[in-house]
Amino acid sequence: MMTVEVSLIIIIILLFGWLISLWRRNRTLQTENMRLMIKTGEYEVMRNDARELLKTTEEVKTIKLMREKYNLSLVDAKNLIDSVK
């Protein structure tokens, strides 16, 4: 019985380590994606779209539309909208 418990603890620790490595990789990829969007001018296109949407819709709806159109996270969409205001 003790062997099973130790095995489960080891598996949980390994899964937790894997989860942390995936989280770090995700943050790295998000940072690289933002850098490339700025470099290629896509970020300015998104800002212009956000600016136009804000003229006709409320902020929450604009955030939702930007998330759908550009596949942004909620935080990224909110930051984009805040940078336009």
C-alpha cells in the first residue's frame, strides 16, 4: 500500500512540473507573438480596428469582438482597448 502512495506522489510531482514548464512556454510564446505583431504592423491594425469599434460600441462589446476576431486572451484584448482610449 505504501508503494502505491509513493508512486502517486511521484506522478503528481511530475505532472505539476510538466504543468509549470507548459505555463512558462506559453508565456514565452505569447511574448514572441506580441513582438512579431508589433514588428509586422499587425498590432497597429488591431489598434485601428479597436479605435473604430469603440466609436460605435461599448468597451465590453469591443473587447469581445476583438477577442473573437484576433483570438486574443481577455487580458490582451483589455490591454489593447486600454491603450486606444
